[in-house]
Amino acid sequence: MRNPRQREAMADELVIAIGLVWGHLSAGQFEQALRLARGCQRVWPEEKRLEVMAIYAAVELYQPLDAQSRASLASVDCKEWTDLVLRRADSPAARRT
């Protein structure tokens, strides 16, 4: 039997969605991750994890990091993740395109 406090009342569907996006990111399938994350954001528009995963996927696809995305990253309570995305966005490879 599952402990109800185990997941801070997060819906099973949201857990699965985050896992699927994460799986695409881990496999280097950034276009699929971005499409899936953006679709999931329509269902869960307030879910910050989906938002930052979409931002990361976009950065990996060499899309520019706009001011709104930077502000979203700054509002997430995970400095390591924010630093990673900003480092990737500001890398010489990202600036070439």
C-alpha cells in the first residue's frame, strides 16, 4: 500500500509526465522532450519542473534563452540546475547558431 504523504499529493499522471520528459532529456532526445514538456505544460501550467525541463531542452536545441526563461530559472529553488542551463545557454556552441 502506498503512503499518501510519499509524494506531496502529486497526481500519478504528473509523476509519469515528468518521468517521460526526463527520460527524453537523459537520452539526448531534446526535440521530443521539448514537445512533450510544452504539451504537459498545457495540462499543468503552474508546474515549474516541466517549465525548467522545457527551457533546458530548448537550450540544448540552440534556442536563445530569453528574459522570461531566465526569470523562470531564477525562481526555481535548485541552483545547480539553473547554473547548468545558464552555462549551456552561454556556451560558445550555443552562440554559433
